[in-house]
Amino acid sequence: MTTVTQPAINARSLVGGGCILMNDFIAKSPRQLDLCLKLLYAENISFVVAVRENDKRKIEYLIRGQIDEHKYEKLLETYRILIS
């Protein structure tokens, strides 16, 4: 069985009135990190970047931003196109 890894993780927590979500993007290389940060910066979205090691002992960058769900879906689609 093949597992497909998505570049984004599910929404984490509600902030404020319930309309803003903390959404995560995953970058698996410095190039992907650069593209993701430029995308979020261009949209004036505040974000936090964390570095972690995955199960295969490779570095991954977790980018968490405060985005409403509709905008997150649009940005996720754009991000997937950029990293492909």
C-alpha cells in the first residue's frame, strides 16, 4: 500500500471568533520553504516556522499561519503548484 504525503497538515486550533484557523504547511527542502514563505508574505499572513526531523531523519520545515479556511485552500493549491 502506498501512502501519499500532503504538503499541508490539518487545521490545528481556533483563534478569536472561530473564523481564523492555524493552518500548517510542510516544506521538505529549503526551496519549498522559500516558496512557501514568499507566498505567505505576499498575502500579508503572519507565520511561524519550526524545524523538525521526520521518521527518515530528514529535515522538514513546519510553517504555521493564521488563515481563514477559504483562503487556506486557495493558498494550499497555489503552494502545491509551485512546489511541483
